[in-house]
Amino acid sequence: MDSGDLKKGQLTTLSFSKDPSAHFDLSYMRYDIDNDLGIELYSLVTFTNIEAGTYYLSQSLFCENSQDEITLKLNNTGYPLEVISTPTLEGDGGPQNGGYFNFSSNLIGSPTSDFYVSFKSPNDQFVRYYWGESIPEGSVFNIDYNTLPEITNPVNTQIPSNNFSFFSVEGLKNNDISNIHHSIAYGNFAGGNTSLSTSAPPNVFDNYIFNVYYHNNNIEYSKQLLTNNIPEGINTPAFDFTINNPSPQNFNMSTTGEATIYKVGFKAENSNGRDFLFHNIYGEVTPEVSFSKENLRMNIQQSYQDLTGFETLSLDTASLVYYNLTNAYKDILKFEITGKRYEIPAVNGFIDSFSKRFE
């Protein structure tokens, strides 16, 4: 009904005469180029059944990577020393004098911040950790590794059988005005893994965010949980869907179980393999989901000369997501449109996701 150009830092107004209580589709096109691979990506996103209002589209946040705001110079570490809790660091070590490791990373807060990191020495049975509060930027600490406290009660979380799995655990402190998510554990298992080990320090964190993702061939599952304790088991989400018609012209799928929002993705690439077009469609989950968005995509596509050869898009992925504490489509839709992360508001809240790939 109306369209406009998106410009960074500027408000784009779309106006038309309709019943104020009516619901609409909102679509935008994003363009990215990868100079290293020589490919161009066009991503069309459509949000269905939205209300009139103001929506802010945000770009990805810049992640600081200077890794020089806290340094731990560890000795008597054994060799090699494994960093357990964080994938973002700079470090070097060696076997000399019983083993040493120089660890550097960023502080989340500024000018001071709490900081957590854990390590595993080949000389020890258990993980050891460093916890510091209100650390000033630029701090350097010389530490005998054997004086760090041990975590003697690791928790193993069982998940269903899989071909690939990933998990991460973050620790939270109540009344932390910086709301820092301290990395406690993570793992990436290319061949699959059904037992995920977490060493959480006693009497440091009040709550935990537990994230897990796993898949079997083209079936993918994920769960995020805000909890007082590391879970001992994760179950498969209790919902499912069946694609009855994969065409974007007359798409239809049947769903079972309780879910909040769906995403259906279509894609195509040109003959030279350098231009890619994606169309992701978001909507509210009902027992029968139907839409026809092919004409919408074709009308928008006409404005882009590089996309003239994309006549048909094939079904790529479909997914359902359930939010147990905020199971209202329009509440979740605001986070999807703005690109902001949904924060689980209370302990025992969780997000379940189930998806299928059709490539």
C-alpha cells in the first residue's frame, strides 16, 4: 500500500487510508556483500499481521575485541592449559617452570567490571576458576594457578541423540546494573554429543542462562532456559508441523502443539552462484498456516536490477518457536522487527525452537 527507502538514522513514514484497527504486512530488503567470497546477498523479510505503529530496525552491535582490559599471568599451570569458560580471549603459554599461561580479555562494564573465567589443567581432576569484582580496566594479575579454587561438582546435562550439538551457559548476578552474562561453559560437537558438562562455581552466581542446540540431519532443536540450577536433562520440544504445500504462492502447513511464532524461509541463487535471494516470512502460529507472498516478493524484486533472473524461490527452512512466559505473537514480533534480543523475564522461563531444512 506504501513503500519508502530506509536510511540509517532517519525515520521512514509509510501512510495510507485504512481502518486503524486493521493489520498489515511489513517488508524490507537488506543487501550485504562479501568481498572475500565475491557474493551478494539480498534478504527480503516480511512480518505478517502487524499493527500500525512505529518500529525501529537496528543493525548488529559492534563487538569490542581489543582483549587488553584484564590480564591474568598464570604460573604452575601444567601444559597445555585449557580455557573452559570463554571463546573470546587472547593467550599464550608453554611448559616452562611447571607451565604458564598469559590470558587477556575484555571487561563487559566500564570503567570497572566483574569478571569470571575458568581453566582446566592436565594436572587436575577438576576445573579451577577466577572471579573478580569491580576490576578496573587495564588490570594485570600475577597468579599461582594452584591457588585458584576448584569446582568439584560438575553437572552433566543429558540431551536427545543428535548428529551435532552446541551449548553455552552464562551466569547472572542479581542486582547487577550492568546485567553481565558471564560465560561459564560452552561446547561445539561436530559429531554429536548427548552429555554436556558444566562446571559452575558455588556461591558466585544467582541464576543461569542455559542454551542448547542440536540437530539430526535436517531436523533442528534449540532451547534457552533461565534457571536457578543447571538442568540435568533437556527434552525435545512438544510441537511439530507438516508442510502441505511448499510453494510461496500457496503455502500451507499444519501445526500441532503450542507455539508462538513461525518463520518460513525461501531462497534462490543465480546461475553464476554469486547472487543469492532469501525471503523470510514471520507470522502467528495457528493449527493451519496459509499465505501467498509470491506476488509481494516479485513486486519488491523489480526494484533491484541484479534480481531480474529470480523467477522462483524454493522452500529452504521452516520453524516454530514457543515462549512460555510471553506467548503473545505481537509481543514477540516487536523483538523480531527491531532485531533486539528477547530477555527471559523470570526464572523457569524458557524458549523452545523446532525447525526443518528442505535443501
